[in-house]
Amino acid sequence: MNRMARETVSPRPRPASRAGLIGTPFEARLRALSTAEDWMDWAGCLSPRALGAVETEYFAIRNQSTLFDVSPMRKYRVTGPDAARVMDRLVTRDVSRLAPGRVAYVLWCDEDGMVIDDGTLFRLGADDFRLCCQERQLAWLNDIAWGFDATIADETDDVAALALQGPTSHAVLEAAGLGLPALRPFGMAEPEPGLTVSRTGFTGDLGYELWVRPEGALALWDRLWAAGVDLGLRAIGYAAVDIARIEAGFIAAGAEFQPIHRALRPSRGRTPFELGLGHLVDLAKPHFNGRRALVRHAKDGPRRSLVMLDIEGTKPAAGAMIYRRGRHEVGHATSAVWAPTAKRNIAFAEIEARAALSAGLRAEIYTLKEGRWERTMTRATVTDRGVFRPPRARATPPGRF
């Protein structure tokens, strides 16, 4: 007989509460390297937007290797005989196809087929999963797991994490004695007890994420830092990662879509099909949350489309309204950047679905010059997502560069 899902509480003592944002296990190293003193709130944690010059940090991602603290990500452990069934009930992909030791990009929806959040699902074992995401999901996971024999644990504070990204990232791992030349993209391995390395990341480049207990965080940082002395290793903040992820064509919650549980208006919700992620929806698998609504949405087609636009000129189209033939407003830019490596002016934009197939799109861009706002209507063309997709990101074994 199925038992109710059991919620566990971490046995590790919690630090005394303090006012303001909470530091991560890597705070001491980040503060020592910060010259910009540019910090931000990431899920209630103190996180650097930039430690120095954003441009320098971005080019370190593309030409060297970088360390970015991803500890603030929400991390949930799902274990037990019914763990796989719980995850299959939650996400739109078929979890039975995810083998132990592999990672998958996933998303999950409410009963109306609107995206709640996206994230990465790690299958640590046959009945052992870790879900990493942006939004707090513990209550939702407990609702999903009701009636299943599974244990749900919030291990956000129990796992510190670093993203090691860039062309020399594997060379840094090798120099640190952690080389994993046979590890394929979206694979993971445990080179040492208590340390998990996954070939994942948010930059579109060769890279890894390292997962360790908080008490081992500083030792791991120091080990990587020493190994990267001659390999250009640099610590970075979110602003540089944001440029890289747009260039790579990766969407972000709160930018390209509003998680439906955070939206004030139901009309602000978006389906996977409207986000261009219909390939992540497996309607052939058994029932999962939102399936009935998604069957209907798949039949009716999307109301809107999230596309990438190639914008004429060099003025970033952040916040720009998008028009068809300069007259009819059809949408807006969600994220925009001048892509430094691709040398292209690009933007994610949410537009009317029919407009995605139209020519004659224009972006209304405002630029502040000497105290005055200047308006330009600039040509925009729908293009493939991801203007930076280097072969090194997928090469196995990876090069040393």
C-alpha cells in the first residue's frame, strides 16, 4: 500500500539567523576578490553581479576558465521506491529514459499546462534524484508526491556548488587531480568521495558543475584556484553569465517567462509550446501534471512564440517593443545583448505566434544620449536560437585549449 510522501529535515545545524542576505559557503573567497562591490539578491543569498569588469569576466568564459558560485540554486532530493514515479508525475519528459549517472533539462507545469519552472534533474541512482531549479518548490513537490512512497528533502543549504566554465575548464580539473576525460555532456561522476562533478552549465561552452558539502567548499575552491593559476582561471559574477547564456540561446525564469505561481495574472502564464520547448513534452507517457491541458494546447497551437531576433545595428534592444511593418505591436524583447563573440545584436522576444512567420519586424529602441532619449525603429529578423555553439562544448574527450 502506498504511503504518504515523507518530508525530511536536514540534520546539519542551521547557522544563527541574521538580517539581510545570507552568504554562501564561498562568500569569504568572493569578498576577497571583489573590487566592484556589486552584489545582488539570488534566492535570498548574497551573490556577485560582478566582481570586477563585466567585459573581462565575460571574455574569461569564452577564452579561459571561470568559477561562478551557484550554491543559491534550490536543490531537492527525491528518494525511495516511488521516486521515479514522483518525478515522472512532475516533469513533462519521460524520466524512464534518464539513466543513473545522467542529467536532463526538464520543466514542469500546473494543471492548466502553464510552466511553473525549469531546471536540471540528476538521476543519482535508480531511486535517487536531485532536482535543481530557480524557484522554491518544496510545497509543490510534496503535493505531487502525495500517496507515493518517496521522501522529499530540501538540501539547498546542504550542498555547495561551483560552475567551472570555459575552454580551459577541463585542463583545470586535470591540474587539480579531478580530470574526467570520458565524461560526456549531461553526465556526472564522483571522482572522490563527497564530490560530484557534472558536465553541465549555463554558458553554452565547455564546462562543469561541482557539488560538495558546505564544510568542504573552501578547500575545493582553493584546490581549483591553485590548479588554475597558469590556465587563466577567474572568478565571475552573474552579469557575465547572463551575456553568455543569451548568446547560447538559454532561457531564464523571470526573464523569458514568469513562473505561473509567481504571476499575478493567469494570462501571464506560458506553455512549453509558447516557449519553444515543445520537444520536452512527452504526451505519449502516462499521466503527468498538466497533461490534459497540454494535449489541448498542442492541438490549438501557441498564442505567442518566444523567438530569438537578430537586430540590425549595435544598440541592444533591452525592453524594446516589437512591431510588424512598423505599425502593429506584436510583442516585446525579454532579454537582449550585443553578443561579443558572435558579433551580433540579438534579443529574445515574445511575439504573437503568427508574427514569428512574418517579415518586416521592427524593434523600437530607445537610447540615452547626452541626457536625451533617442528613438529608432530597427529591422529585426527571427533567427535560430543560440548564436554561439562551439564544438568544444560537446567534444569527448575535451580539448585542453
